[in-house]
Amino acid sequence: MSSSPLQVNCPTCNKLVTWNEESPYRPFCCKRCQLIDLGEWADEEKRIPSSGEISDNDEWSEEQE
């Protein structure tokens, strides 16, 4: 049974991308779109929502991993 490769839309430009080894930047269509997305994360334009804010007084320990 041969199925067609999975295709997804590039999160940056919405171009159709085939999800396989021939698309090294998947889910992005190209390096440029990948870097645009990375820049948005670095500029904190994108973020993962959390249930609470972490303050500077909060300490991270290996026990929390």
C-alpha cells in the first residue's frame, strides 16, 4: 500500500511543503521562512502560554525536570 507523502503548509508563508527528506527545513518551505519564525520567537512576538508567570525570584532546580 503506497500512500502519498504528507503535505503541510509552511507556518510562515503558507506554501505547501512535502514532509520528507527532500524538504530539509520542514515544516518550513525554505531557510528564509525558518529564520523569520526563529526571529519572531527571539523578539518574543510568539510565546507558549503558561498558567503563571515566572518571576526573577523563582529558582529552577533539577528536581523540577
